[in-house]
Amino acid sequence: MSAITHEQSLENFHQQIEYVLSNYKSHLLKVDDFSNIVIGGLGGSGIGGRLARLFFMQKMPIPVEVYNEYHLPGYAGEDTLVILCSYSGNTEETLSMYQEATERGCTLVCVAAGGKLMELAQAEGLPFYTVQGGFQPRMTLGFGLSTLVMILGELMGEDMRASLEQIRSMFQSPAGIVSKAQDMHGYFQNTIGNKFVVVCDLAYEAVAIRFCQQIQENAKGEGFVSILPEANHNMIESYYEKHDTNFIFLNSGNNARVSARFEFLEGVLNNLGNKVYKYPVSDASLASIFEVVHATDWLSIWASDDKGADNMQVGIITRLKAHLDSVN
């Protein structure tokens, strides 16, 4: 079990970005050489792909999909770039995708701290990016997301180093972010045991998923994501009474019509006495994405403390892995 605590990983978060900036090497690949991109990874190793995909969605000229699965999509072939991320390097689903990518002639890029994935990538001379060891996978978003931002930026001929340098500097003095996290924690402290529902627009979907993953693993609580405008066509009909739910709103402000939908839903929920927290974001910049992830990561840790949950242990996941080993 890792000796690095979640608190330490957050307090020293800037060091993860520094590591990537110091160790990144060009992959020499160009987006024009591919018809599509598949990013594969699970849990803490997979969420970086979702965040990077949405950040580049309006810029990337070819489709990018993220798969948290054993298998690649049917269209993946010789014109597909497959980027695989596994912190341990031994995630069975990711290794299965590696095997399929090799069999189909896909171009491969790998990100790992060690394990079988690193061995395979190095043996085949594939573009490979290392990550520091000693962390639990869900603590390593700074490594994974920063690396993917550099990889995808380079594909399009865009150097993302300056943007990541600014974000690294932001996390060297993160008092403002921590203060926002404390405000959010104070708002929910009396209801911290309730489930969380994050209502977001598309730009913040992956950020919302990340928070739900963290509240689940760290605080052993339920977390769900509801995306506007789609949720206004279904979910909104479940709110005719007060719920035992903590609502967090994440709205990039990118679409005035979606903002109007947030405003209406906020009124519905508030009129029923629900707990609704609007996180103060004004855009979907890379810096804002990193900020909200960091603040909500802190919330998940403080929630675990409030509930007396051990945020370093994942007992059921450990039992599941033992079960899977027994049926192999």
C-alpha cells in the first residue's frame, strides 16, 4: 500500500506537472496520419483521457473516443492511434486492449509507472511515457492528464508546455483553490453522508465523473453525473419533492441556452429546499479544469474524514481482484 497520503499528493500536486514537463519527449506523430484516436484506461488511469478529450474536442480534427473496457471498438485499425494509460502497468482491461491494438496494426503510445505495459512498450520500441511510482492511481491525475495534454497537443502541432507551466505555478500557491474547496465543504458538511449529484454541461462532464469516482473511492459515498441539456429531457421530472442529495452545479457558460437551463433547474431545486452548490467557474479552460478537479478532490478527502472512512483502503476492489484471479 502506498505510503503517500491523498493530502500529500494534493499539497504537492505541482510536482506531478513538473515531472511531466521535465521528462516529456516528442513522439513525432502527426494527427494527419490517423483517422481516429482511441484512449484506453480504467479508473484513476482512465479519467485523464476523458478530461483531455473534452478539452481538445473543438480543436481536434479527427474523432477521439475513450474506452474503459477490455476491447477496442470495431473501427480501430491501421489508421487508428491508440493511447493506453495504466498506472500500475498491469490493468487487465488495458493489457487486453494492447493485445488487440497490436493484432490490428494500430499505432500505440503507452503511459505507465511500470508493470507489463511498460515492459511490452519498451520491448517493441513504442513511444512510452513514465510516471513516478509510489502513489495510488487516483492520486496521479497530474501525471496522466498533463502527459495526455502534451501528447494530443503535439499531434496537432501545438506546444502545450506554456499552458502547463502556468498551471504548475497556480498549484505552487493553491490557497485560493483550497479556500473554494473549504467553502464547498462547509456548505455540505451537515449533509456530507448524502449522495452527490453533479449537474454539468458537456465541457465539465469528465470533471464531474472524476469527482464521483473520488467520492466513491475515498469517502465510500454515492456520486452520480447529470449532463445538461440532456437531463432536462428526463431527470428534471424526478424533482417534485426534496431529495436527500447534495447537488453541485458545474457550468462552463459556453452556451447561453444551457445556462438558462441551469438557472431554471436551480430554481426548481431551491424552491423545494434542496442543497445546491454552484461552483464558481466561468469557462472551460485547462486551468479551470485542473482547479475544479483539485477542489473537488479535497472535498472527497474531507468527506472521508467526516464520515470516518479510510480513504487509503479499497477493500471491495481488492476482494474483486482476488475473485477475478480465482476464476482465471
